[in-house]
Amino acid sequence: MTSSVAQLLSTPVEEVAGKEVPVLDKDFSLAEILKAVEKAKIDRAFLTEGNSIRGVLTFRDILDKIATVRTKQAYIGGLHGSSFMNEPVKYVEVGREVSHALETMANGMFTSVPVVGAGGVVEGGITRFELARLVKDLEISQDTSVRDVMRTFLVSVNLQTRILHVRQLLYEYDISVIPVMDEGRFVGVVGLDELMAIIKSFYNLARGEPKRHTPLKYVIVADAIRMRPPVVTPDASLAEAAEKMLEKRYRAVVVVDSEKPVGFTSGLELANFLLTKKSS
């Protein structure tokens, strides 16, 4: 177990970077990129031009472009990754400290950052899962309650809420998951991963044709809900929350108090926690 946050933050970023995010050419089709992303069990890809980093493509980027009524008939699968990716990309160079990667993520509200070497070649990346691995091994995380780190839920939905309204709320509140309530009971969550699963099931991405006859605007939360997200209480340690994020391999851990969802902890909360403990 690592005892010092300062020691961790001064570590060269390449020593903690992961290799899970697919690195693909920006001209790959969306269908090809999503196939690689699904295999890696992650929600993003680093896109390159030649051997150099050019952009980052995430589920949020994709949903921003295609999860609208007016684009539901678009030839989605044939579009290139460059049509969806975020650019110019923010990255961290090999040799920089972990603290620099965290500051880049926190300042830009990024949930990942590529780590690049000479010539812009991608050597790995820092994602929520790397952060969770780092946090769970810190002694200070055992003594920190989730309530001191979590972000509070300001909105919820029910089983009949339309998926396109969920998308609107995710962007409006700048969050990645929303609790789902059924007659006052917490029954699950819906977020970027669940919306992306609906999009993939709705479209034949390889041919750009809808696979469902029901228009996307009529799809509801009951069709997409994740019933068993990782859950902790407000008094749980941050180390426990990080462990559950890794066990479930999910983007956020929901904080439940007296059977009511009160907040969540995701990669950005972990990054901010580490930065606030910089002198520890």
C-alpha cells in the first residue's frame, strides 16, 4: 500500500499509465472503433493520424452527434472516427509527473488523458480505472469517507422517462449517470454506457440502418436501465468505492443513504481528491 500522495504524484506518468484504451486510426469507421472499444470493455479510443495522437473519441462524443431525432436515419456506421472525436487533444508527455496528468484532467473536466512519447506516439493513458487503482492503494483513502468526495445528485428519472430526455439531462447537468426511481424506490441507474448500448442495439452500425421499428424517440429508461450498479454508503471509505469501481468496471459508484441515492463518485472526483491531498 502506498503511504504518500506526494510520492505518488511525483511518479513519472508512464509508470502508472494503462494500455487498455484502443489506439486506432482516425479514419477507421465508427463501427470498427466501437467493436474495438467493446472488446476492451472501455468507453473511448485514442485516435491517431499516422503514428501521432490526433484526438479522443468517447461515448459522450458519439451521443452528442447521433442520439437525436433528426439524425436517427444517418449512415452512422460508415462515418469515420474523425467525425466524432474531440480535437485538439490534450495529452501528457512521457517523463511528466502524475500530478500534471491529474491537473490536465481536472482543468479540462476530462475523464482520461493520453500519455505520449516522441513524435506524439501513444504510450498509454490515464483513465478512471488507473485512478481507482491508485486511490485504493493509498492509506489516506482508507481514512476518507465517500461523503467528503462524492458529487451530489441533483436530478433523477423514472422507468418511463424517454431516453432522449436522459441524454439531455446528462449534458445539462454535466454528469455521466442518473439514478432511476420507481414509486420512490431506487432501482438502478442510466447513463452514457446504457445510452450507448441502446444506440448500438438500435442501429445496424455496419450498414447504417435502424434495426428496430420503434423510433428512438419512444425508447424509455426501462429499456436501458442498469439494475445493479456499484453502490456504497456515504460512510464507506474512498478505498472501498475505488475497489467497487474496479470490480464492476463501471464509470461511477453510486452513494446510497437510507436506500436513497444521494450522489456518486467517478474518475473526476478521484482526480480532484488526489490533487487536494497533494501535500499529504
